[in-house]
Amino acid sequence: MSIRKIVPYLYIAPCILIMGLFVYYPIVENFRFSFYEFSAFSPDKVFVGFENFLNLFQDEVFYIALKNNIWYAVISIIFQVFGGLILAAILEDPVTRFVSGFFRTIFFLPVVISITVIALLFSFVYNPNIGILNNFLSLLGLEEWARAWLGESETAIFAVIAVSQWQSIGYIMMLFIVSIQAIPRELYEAAEIDGAGKVRKFIYVTVPQVREMFFVATLLTLTGAFTVFNEPYILTGGGPGNASEVLGTLLYNSAFFKDQMGYASAIATIILILTLLVSLVQMKLFRTGKDG
Amino acid sequence: METDKATVKYEYNPGTRKLFKQKAILGSVPLYTILLFYFIIIAYPLFWMIINSFKTTEEIFSNSWALPQSWLVSNYVHAWNTGISGYFFNSALVTVSTCLGTVFLSALGAYGLTRFNFKGKNLLLIFCMGGMMLSPQVSLVPLYKLIQVLGIHDTYLALILPYIAYRIPITILLIRAAFLEVPKELEESAFLDGCNTWSVFTKIFIPLNLPILLTGVVLTAYFTWNEFMFALIFIDSEALKTIPAGLMQFRDALQTNWGVLLAGLMISATPIIILFLFMQKYFIRGLASGSVKG
């Protein structure tokens, strides 16, 4: 009898153990670490209270990083969520049905390519001498716009953000496609009888019907924007200077270059709080959205 | 084309069908323009990568827009021998292990969570799902420490174990939804035949849900093959690096040999693109159902 009671726990135990050890325990530890000062190479930790956070709030690079993360969030919402939705609506429109399969596959391709491959490819795209972008601009007679996109502090972060959009629009688009396919056809037919055109059908049928996916997509995009690391790390390393630093690269540099593990943990705690806040706000909005 | 009528609302009467058609075609021009424009943005860099991966560096410099004068397959051989083969092997090994581990453990967990009633079931479910809210970036420092304490730093396990842990929530979610659909009667008759819970799991639940398990494998493979941050930090030895982290080394080693570098990028991207093209259905189902409920 008692053995039968244990059986279900045995099935779940491996998952719980491995997640407890590698997902939950580090989160708790990170919170604790952010109140200490320590090095990766020594077991000694010094308790410093809120000093890491105080230093962080006085660090001007922190504000550059935060500002860049906010740019990331704003631009990603516009391009990935709104752009992805529009592309999905076009591909699900009956007039494009003969080609939509092809375009859908091509638009999704960047999602499955490793970010390292994409980032290295874009270091060619942005290359001041042979880059596609400058070549393209001179083709249009806009030579004076050409520049070293990743090398100048005004453009670096935006060049990096553009790469993320290039890669991820297809992903959000695919989520919206799945969601649009679930909309009952009768709604569109009813709208047509009322004389609605494509644009009005989009605004009055598609948009309200994909509302749930819209919130999911926003949540994914915002969380992604505040935890981004790969693209800035590979493309610019946060440079020139600290111009394209984001919280993720700041964390990495503090931990693995400056060996300030406590300081890095404090940054991680800030990232955790930001992402949890985003989730909470989203859930609240989503709930009110459902009631209304 | 019954739905195209909608583009021209005022002419809505059967007498003007021809006009409809013309207006409908006209109305679809902006849509096709947008598609074509975005197609160029996506396809052109990829096309550029393909053609230039067959050129010499001089040719890339002098004319990166044209097709190669002669197609240098040797770039691929060179890239393969300059380290890509090793990274490729490591990536394959880590990906296969992670996929098997993740899907097997998640299936076990999903079975426990769906076919039994016991104390704390909901709590354990929340525990498993909650992992989806947490980003790996946030645990980087403690994970690094933990991996050193466990003595697995700079081994394959330093990647495989965290990957499995971070992939379990989404995979368990997928598999649980499928397991909930399995009719109770199947199970009950198996128990009457003298099966225990383990043989019900291996003889009924696994074979019956192969498609969803495959979806889990495809999604895990996609994540693992492309993961960069852990691969960069938890592995130091050149010989153990997976493709995403290895490519950084590869770039530094090849500084100016761009044709070979691009060939390396091509080799790295191809397996997962092929996997996607052949398994598109499983892939999209997984992405969609995972995000809706996440």
C-alpha cells in the first residue's frame, strides 16, 4: 500500500530534482549572492548589504544599458509584434494562398539559424567596405548615409537591434498565423456581408480575435528584450565604448572579465525583477482585457 | 474567389463580377508588394552568404554581388578541417543527449502528473511550469559556481544537465496535454491484464504519443543546437566547444579568410534548416502550443 503511494512521486522525481538543482536553486542563490562581494576563484565571501545595488545605481553604464534595453523593447514590440501580425494577416489572406506556404517558410528560416551564424553574417552586412547595406545605399544614390554601422556609437545599438528583428519577426509571425487559422470563417463572411474591406476586416475581426496571442507575443518580446545577450555580445561586445551595452552584456563583463561576481548577481537580480514586473503587468492587463 | 468581393464593397452585386476580379487583383497589389519587399530583406543576406561562401577573399572584396567565377568547394573542406568538424561532433553529441534526456524525463513527469492522484500534485505542476518564467541569464553566476562545485565544468555535462533542466517545463507541458487525452479505459484494461504502471507507460503511453514526443525532440534540438551563452561560459576547452561558441573561435582564427568563414557558417546552419524543412509540421505545432499556454 505504501509503495503504491510512492509510485507517482517516483515518476516526477527526476524532473523535480534536476529543475530544483539547475533552475530554482540558482535563482535563490543569485538573490543571496547580490548582497556579497566575492571572486570566482576564492571561496571567501564578504557580506556588503546593499552596496552592490548602490554602486550599480551610481554606475552610468548601468543607465546606458537600461536605456538600450528599453530601446530594444520598444523597437521589438513595433517590428515583431505589429510587423509579425501584419505579415501573418497578409499570408492568411485568401488572395495570397497560392504563395503563402513558400513565403511562410522563407520568413521563418532566420528563426532556426543559430544566432552566432546570423550575427557573424551581419558583421558582413554592416561591413563598411564590402557590406551589403552600404552597397545598397550607394545603389540608391545615398552614399552619404553609408557608415560603419557597428563602429559608431550613435548607430551601434540600433544596428544590433535590427539584427534581432531580422531574426525574430518570423517567429512572432508564425504564432499569429496559428492563431489566425483558428478564427472561425463565419466571422469574416459576416464582415464581408456588412461590406467590410481587407483593412476593416483586419481591424474588426482579426485583431480582436488574436488578442490572446497578442498578449503572449508582447510578453515574449518584452522578456526577450530585457534578457538579450547574444546579439550585442557577438556583434559589438557592448562597444564602441559602452554605447551598445545591455544589462546582459554588463552582467557578463562584470562576472567574467572584472570578476565582480556579487555585482554581477545584483545586475541579474535587477533583470529578474524587470522580467517579473513585465509578466505581472501583462497578466493584469490580460485579465482586464478578458473581462472587457 | 468569393472572399475577394470584400475588397470592393460598393460594387456588391452579381452583375459586375468582372469588375470585382480586376479590383480584387488591384487590391492585392499592396499585399504582394509587402511580401516581396520583406522577402528580399530576408532572402538577400542568406543568398549573399551562400554565393560568397564559394569565393576567394579577393573575389568577395572585388565583387561580392556576382555569382562566383569558379565555385570553390574547397572552402567547405577547409572550414571543416579548421575546427568545424570538432564543433559539429560536440554539438551533435550534446544535442542528442539533451533531446533524449529531456523528452524521457518529461514523459515520465507528465505520466506522473496526469495518471495519478496524490498529495501536492498541483504544487508539483506549478513547480514544473514555473521554470518557464525564469530566464537562464538571471542564474548565470550561481550556475557557474554550481557547475564548478559539481566538478562538471568544462565537460559535456556542464551543458547537457542545465539544458535538460531549462527545457523540461515546456516539454512537460506539451506531453502532459497529449497524455490527458489518452482514454482511461485503455489503461484500465491493461491493468486488468496484469500490467503495472511502468508497463502501461512504456507499452501504451509512449507508442501512442510518438508524434508529440517527436515535437518535443524537434524543439529541444532547435534550442540545443543554437544555444550560445551557456556554451560560451561553461566550456573552456577548444576540443569540447559546440558550434555556436566554437564559431567565435573560428572567426578569430580565420580573421581575413572570409570565404572559408562563410562556408563554416553555412555548415553550421544547414542541419537545423534541414530538420526544420522536413519537420515543419511538428515544429510549428510545438512552438504554437507551447507559447499559447506559457
